[in-house]
Amino acid sequence: MPLGEELVISELRVPAGLVGRTLAEAALPRRFGVTVVAQRRGGAARSAVVQPDPHVPLVVDDTLIVVGRPEALGAMLEAL
């Protein structure tokens, strides 16, 4: 979903390269220019969307809601 001319918001499953790591360790804003604005724990479609805790390890069923430029999201997904 576009957020203006240069930013999009997207929902994505935690990439395999981030499973078991925390958002603080992943440093997505510094590495890719992507910000995690919310998180759905455990993958259930009806689970609550919460503010992410940067110190809690991510699990395979988590969903991240991220904001960034389309090319930054693509670069993050390719790298992880």
C-alpha cells in the first residue's frame, strides 16, 4: 500500500534470516532503510497487531508490518 510517492507499507512473514534474532540485532533501519512499525505474533490472521519489542527474538510465524521505499524492501528480502 503506498504512503505517498516514495514510501510503502507492507505486511510480510519474518524472513528466514531473521528467525531467532531480535529487531535490535537485525538493525533493519540502518542496514536497509526499512522500519518495522508493528508486529503480529504467531502468524494467526486474527492475532493482535502490537508495537514490536526490539529485544524479543522473532519466530517463524511472526508477521512484520514495515515501512520503506519499495527498493529498500526488495533489497531486505533478497539479503535475508
